[in-house]
Amino acid sequence: MTGIFAVTFIAAVIISTSLFVILIGHLRKHRKTENRQSVFKGMSEEFGFSISKQDVFGDRIIGLDEANRNLLFVAKDGDGHIVDLDDVKSATIKKEYGLVFDGYTRRKGAKTGVKQIDIELIYKNRAVPIVLSLYDDYNSDKLIREEAIELAGKWEKLISGILAKHNEATNKYQQSLSKTSVKAA
């Protein structure tokens, strides 16, 4: 009877220790997420943004102030990017491909897949583009790759749509100015 009790006790200790380690890991991840959200909220309040669209994705947060045409992006490091969309010419999705070791075994080997997904914002004044990294194979959870592809598509369309509306309004305004200057002459 003592042997069964000892085995049961050891199993209980191992299980409770494992659960404790999992709980600690979850709490750390939750604190990091809260920290990123507080950085995001602090930046949006500091600059007077009214975030109308926002996505929290893994360890990244992206938000849009449509009224003021500003984009806010906070990455896992807690660093943030504020982008004035009036200065942006275009937005494109950039995917980097390479060897991916998902489900790697000696028999299956590695396969080729998406290693990094970014949204690249090209400025009108030809300044160095801003790259917003949504997925990085080295630092991101492998299970969110497909979600990152969808999110990149959603935000690229959203940003491109805002840029197109702004360009259309600017063109109409410039045409009306040129017509007025021709009549004045």
C-alpha cells in the first residue's frame, strides 16, 4: 500500500507543478499583452487619436483613427509607430518565403512557406518606407500564420481604400482650383 501511495503522491506533485508552471506562463503573457495595450492606449490618448478600427493580433496591436487619417501600430517590444496617412502613397503586403519547420520530421523534412508577413507603407516624398511586421516565423506562434495573412489583407485594403478616397478628393479639389484660375485669367 505504501508503494501505491508514493506513486500517487509523486504523480500529484508532478501534475500540480506542471499546472503551476503553465499558470505562471499564462500570467506573464497576459501582463505583456496588458503592457502593450496600455502603451497603445497611452499613445492614442497622448496624440488625441480616436481609434475607430483596431485589431489585437498575437503580440501586436494595430489601430486606425479614420477621422484624422492616422495609423497606430504597437509591436511586441512595446515600441509604436504613428503614421500620418496623408503622407503615405501606397500600402502593400510583403511576404518573405523560406524553409518552414512546422511538423518537421526526418522523413518529411522542412517545407517552403511564409516566414514573414509585413505591411509596407510607401511615403509620397520617397522617404524610407515603414514596415509593420504582422508575422515573423522566428518570434510568432506558428498557428497564427494564416490569420496574419488574412489580417494583412484586411488592413492593406482598409489603408488603400482610405488613400484612394483621399487621392480622389485631392484630385477634385485641384481640378476645381485649376478651373477657377483659368476663369480668373
